[in-house]
Amino acid sequence: MEPKLMSYITAKYSSKSDMMLSEREWQEVIGKMLPRFKEAGALRQVVTQIWNQEGSFILGNLWEYADEKAFIACQELFREAEAAHSESTGVSSIIVPSRGVILHDTRL
């Protein structure tokens, strides 16, 4: 199945240790929930560490969804995951979400 929607969320941290702790804990939370995300229509998750901004500690999360219904269904799961993550880490970050409709997807 090809994705129709995607979201890209960046999270900026005050230190590398906060970023690494947050990433590890987020994957722990999401890992337990992956079957539910898949059932809701999420197709893919990619986590990146932004490296071209020296002195910054930023993670990027790309999510792909089957369609708008899948995106909406996943929002409740994200709220649940974010609450569990916040409870386990207490790490603060600046979150910037972006969402888009996929117009072109060239796979090489």
C-alpha cells in the first residue's frame, strides 16, 4: 500500500543526553504500540537525527499513513504515547509538527 499522507515532527532538545534519552524512551513506548498504529493505518515511521545544525540537538520523526482516516485514527494513539513518554522522561523539548499530502514519491 502506498502512503497518501505524511507528517514530519521535529523535536529540539537542550542537550545531547536529553535527546538520546527521549529518543530511546520514545522508541520503547512506540514499540509497544506499533501493532495498534499499524491497525489504525500507519505505514511507516522513520526517526532521524538532524546533523546539519551545529550545536543543536534535534530529532525528526517521519510518519506515513494510508489515508486521512488513518492519520486521524493515529492522533489518539499519539496522545497516549506522548503522555506515557512524558511520564517516563520528564524531558522538555520544542515540538514543531508539519503535515502534508504526498504529491510525488520517487524511489530510486
